[in-house]
Amino acid sequence: MALSLARMVRLALVGMMAFTSIASALPASPVPRTTVQPPDTDPFYQPAADFASKAPGTILSQRKISAAFFGLVPIDVEAYQLLYRTTAIDGSAIATVTTVFKPKNAKLDRLVSFATAYDSSATKCQPSYGYQLGAPQDSLISSVELLIIEIYLALGYIVASPDYEGPEAAFGPGRLAGMGVLDGIRAVENFKTLGFAANPMVVGVGYSGGAIATGWAASLQPKYASELNIKGWVQGGTPSNLTGTMYQLDNTAFSGFLPAAIAGLSRPSAYGAELIPFIKEIITPEGQKALDTASSECATADLLAFFEKSILDTSFQSLGDAFIFDPTIGAVLSHNTMGVNKDETPTAPTFVYHAKKDEIIPYADAKKMVDSWCNWDANVKLTTYASGGHATTEIIAIPDAIKFVQNAFAGTTKAGCTKNTELGSVLNPLALGVNLEPILVKLIDGLFHLGDQDSKLKANPVKVLNTNL
């Protein structure tokens, strides 16, 4: 869920150089900056009055866009956006958007669904907005992860990246995000312009906040979207237990993700009916200010606004430490714990990876999730990274994640549950072949700046932000 602010800043700068070098030969922007509108004012995001009568995954509207790295450098691919019908926590209809990137010489029998970790409860941080040429780059995480999407595009995969938090930007409710991913896949498969073969193969990918969406999509798919031809799932740094994640994040440099999660869980499309009256009763003026910031700003600003603060302090809410144990909060958090129900076990091969010393998302919770799935006969590979922290592991694991995706499409993943530990912390620039070396070199540059177990940057991300911007 939480990615280091310092990591975002460093990789944003490193990524910008990478994007510029990759796309320097592309033509200038054909789209004036003023034509890009945020989701709250863009009519494209508003469904027709009768959309609730449509089946989940139905395309409600479509458009071609000019996609760009950091809103500035056009990407030399076909790019489309689809408004589609999906489902809220209570089963009612909502509409959200997925962005589809189609590379030249695309493989038309397969699709990668990439859930980016945008980790925000502000609608202006939706990936579909930030991906557009001319859009401001408030959501640095999505901007940086476009570099990883570039790897999949270079391999010939069509990639879809959904606004899985839904139209209200509900950050935290995993079931809503999981259904958003699955219905996004349905919509992309129904988009005839792409020229897909019948029943294309699909692999879903996500790290950290993106693993909330991917992990729940994997869990819900056997019941919610059994018709999809899912070949595998890749999820890293998985926040499988929101209670454990909240405890680990609270009163740290990454505390700013907690007001965003509380705001997201309280959205009407999520658990607003239960949480809104409860939150109103206990929230303090200072706590309300934090929630208001989280509802209007992206992850970077959230981290700055709530740096090393605690949601368990009475300055935030009146219950103090008892907040997390309240039955109302407890029921919501419990409903968002993976690996609890046997009938919510992935049936497609699943690659789970996590740093043993992850300072943001508890390793023990992810392992417990895997152990439950394995006890229920899932096909899961768990890789534990002995070196590095939360941010570095996303980069170090890229070759393993890509190889798993390739094996999943080929049907050559190993059966049963397997577990291994990786001791290395070096990313080989030729790990994915000479064609992808330039991208990996830029990621290695970012890895160098992160330092051992993220130690160079996690100590004071605010200082790093001020130094580099």
C-alpha cells in the first residue's frame, strides 16, 4: 500500500530521464494541454442514467487518447480509455475507467492487467487522468510505474491499467478494487478495436497498493468472473491484512497513507453506511483536517501532511488506542483480510513476493495469507527477498515477475506451493535481454539511490523531497 515518499521522488527524477531517452524521437504533442480535464469535470467519466442495468464489465463509453510519460513525453503506442460498469461493496452499480496501451506488433491472444499503486482517495489521482498527455503529475507512483508498464509493452503485451478504486477513489476496500480489476478485464476483452483473439489469456500484476487490487481480484475471480481465461497473478508487497498494515504504518514517515485509507474505506461505494456516522462521532477537528487533505490530495501531499503522526492519538479521534478495536472498525478491517475464506482462494497460478524486512507492509501477514491458500490447494510460489526493503524489492523482483508472467502465458508454471528465498540485491541489466537493458539500467540507477533496505531514503523523506525538487 505505501511506497516511500523518498523512493517516489528519486524514481520520478530517474524515471523522467529514462522516459525522455526512450521517447526523445517521438513527435511533439498533438493535444493542447487545456483539453485534459480531471475526472470530476470530464464528462467522459459520467455514465448514462441507465448504466446500472448493464452487466458488470459492460463498456459504457470509449475514447482514444494521447498517452504520455509524466504528462510530457508521448508514448508511441495506441492508447484508449474505457468507461465500464463495475460493482460497489453493497452490490450496487458504479462506473470507472481503464486505460489500455496497445504496442506495435501486439500479441493479440493475451493481456496484462496492471494495477498501479496510486494509493490515494482523491479523484485527481486516478491513473487514467495522469496517463494523458498534458495532465499534471500529482500521483507520482502511477507516473513512475509507467516505466514498469513500458517493459510489458516492449515485450508485445497489451496492458490495461484500471482505476480500480472506482469513481470515488476509494483507497483501501480490497473487494471493491478486486471487482474493479476483474470488470476492467471484461471491458478490455469486449473492446473490439483491439482485435483480440477469442477468449484471450490474462495475467494480473500489482505491487503494494496495486497488490490490494490484484490479490483481491485473484481471490474473487473464481466466483465473480469465472469465465475469464486467467493464466496467473503476480502480487508483491501485499497488504493482505489492513489491521497489521495500519499498526506498522502508524506514527512513522508513512503515516500519511492512513487518513487516505480511512477516507477511502468511508466512501459510499465502500463502507460509508457503517463508517460515516461512526467517524463523524469520534473525529476531532485535527483529524477531520487530515481526512479532508486525504480526500483532495495525492500520496506525496498526504505523506507530508501526516508525517510521523498517529491515527490512534486522541488529537485525531476521541477513542485513542481503542479506535482499532471498535467493532465497527474491526468488522470493516476483517472484511478486508485475504486468506480467511476457503472459497476466496485463487485458482490460477499465483506469484507472491515480499521482502523479509519490509518496513512498510508486514511480511508475516503476507506469509500467513500464502499459508492459508496453500492449505486450500492453491498453486502459489512465494519468494522471500532477504535483502532490501519495500521499495527496493519492487525493482529487484522485476525479472522474476516478468519471467513468471511469461511462464504463466506458456502454461509452464510449477504446480503446487513452492517457497524460496532470494539473497541477492543486484538487478542485472541484461536479466530480460538486451532490448530491455536501457529500461533496467534506469531502474538500477533508482535502486542505487534507494540504498540498502531503503535506508538512505526512509530516514527523512521530507528532507529528501525538499532537496530534490
